[in-house]
Amino acid sequence: MDKARKLFIAGNWKMNKTVAEGLDLAKDLKRDLALVRDVDVAVCPPFTGLYQIGQFLDGSNIKLGAQDMYWDKFGAFTGEVNAAMLKDVFCACVILGHSERRQFFHDTNETVNKKTKAALAARLKPIVCVGETLQERESGRTELVVKDHVTGSLAGLKAEELVEITIAYEPVWAIGTGKTATTRQAQEVHAFIRKLLADMSDSSTAARIRIQYGGSVKPANAKELLGQPDVDGALVGGASLVARDFVDIINNARS
Ligand code: PGA
């Protein structure tokens, strides 16, 4: 693999899998990915599965991630979990600002920014999601929206913090729809994001930050998408729920 940045492929299980089902999937992945060292791999089960799946994967080459968190340290925030709690159940990373959370649960750049800072303070690596809707793309506003998401969600972060972050570019119109951005569309936005990151820090910092693509990534399109110069991995939803598909995505990306 000749990319400067090591590929990072994460599975976002969303609201799927009981603990037992998640453990079954984790068992298959641990077995089938045991020899993979040249790609960083993570799975992000729902909160209920984190402890047991994390315990099962602990010490393996598959890292554990959560799908969201709250920024405060503790207290009267019914229904929320904080970064320390996620660390406590083996999490190494956390997805923040996923478009489904922005759309259905009122996440904004401001709250994603607070969550990102809280995750970093707890040494939890954030995967910060950004991306435009179909309407925004069709009205020529992709760059505006992506810029707003990137600069807003990462406001105030220093270069040494930015390098701990992974950005996931996920065009909303490609999520769960079977429509994938073309390699050209993906590369264009990824390069644009890298330029924004350079403007926020410097070009050598920007060159170290991994930018994942997300939105209907499948075994059949993984190699081409992840072969683009600024595509450094994938955030995989639907296809991460089937061991064979997730393993094939990783192997196809490596080949
Ligand atoms: P998808 O989801 O792979 O099912 O399109 C990606 C995501 O939402 O992270």
C-alpha cells in the first residue's frame, strides 16, 4: 500500500444487532481479519453491545467505536453517555455528527464541536461526519455545506488535535440508498476538505488527517473509491452488518 495515510475502515452498525447477534458478527470478523495489519479497522455497535463486544475484541486488531456521546462529564442528562463511560467499555473511537443524528436528533455544528472537544480530552478518537443532501448538491451548494460542517464542527481545534480526528465525508443522498458518489465526486470533495483542513492548520497537518468516504460502500466499489488519492478509508453502514461483505470491502481496498 503506497498511501501516506494508513487506510481506516469502520463499520457503523447503527441501530442493529442484539448483543448476541453483535458477538456473532464480531467473532467472524476477528477470525477473518486476524492477519490484517495494513488497514485500521473498527466496528461501532449500538451502546448496548459495546461492553461485551469490546471485551471480546480487546487486544485484537479490531478497534471498538461508539456512534455518539454527550459532551458533559457527568450529571443530570437523562439518556446520555459521556466519553469516560465509552472509554470504560473499551471504546477507542466515536462517530460524531452523523447525518442521521444531524437530521433526526438535532445535532448541529456547535454540539458536534463540543462533543469532538470532549472526546479528544478523554483520548477518544472522533470520526466527525460531514456531507450535503441531494437538494444541496443539486443546487450547487456542496462545497458551502461541507465547508460549514468542517469549519463549524472542528472550530477552535489545534493542529495536534486535528491529527487525532478522522473526517467522514458522507453525502446524505448516498447513505443507505445504494447510490454511491462517483470516484470523481468523492475525490473532489475529499481534496476540498483537505484544503479546508490546511487552511485551518497547515498543509503538513492536513496531509496527516484521514478522510473516510461513506455512503453505500460495498465490496464491488471499495477498491475504486479507496484507491482515490484523498480517500483514506470508509465508514460503512449496511454492508458492515454482514461479515463477508465487510471483510471483502477491507480486502478489496487492500488489493
Ligand atoms: P451505508 O451507511 O453504508 O448504509 O450507506 C453509511 C453511513 O451512514 O455511515
